[in-house]
Amino acid sequence: MEKKQTAVDLLVSILNKEGFAPVLTDEEIQHFKQTEKEQHEETWFRSRVEDMGDDFKVEQKSFEDYYNETYGQTKN
């Protein structure tokens, strides 16, 4: 499966193409990617709770597995 780009990855790619690469440090980019991942995780969790109702224990795939399969691993 081909990995998708996160919104942060897409923004950094556009900035690099336009010659704005020095605008963000690697630490800032990683911070924004982690923040975006946490937002995805919260949305994932909320949607799973709504889908599963009281029987949330039947989780089939963890958020980490989903995120890594979809976007790749983030550096912490």
C-alpha cells in the first residue's frame, strides 16, 4: 500500500518547492507532525467508541498500526 502524505508533510513539500525550506527547523516539523498525529488519534478513538458502543473491547486494529500503515512512522 502506498503511503499517504500528512498535511504537515504536504506543507513542508510545498515550502521546499517554493524555496522556503529554512522557514521551519526539523524539530518544529517533527513537533507539528506529532501534534497532527495526536489529533488523528483522538479522532480515531472517538470514531471507534461511537462505532463499538459499550463493546469497545473488540478493537481489531490499533491506531498506531493504522497510522503507520497509512502515513509511516513518525520520529519521536
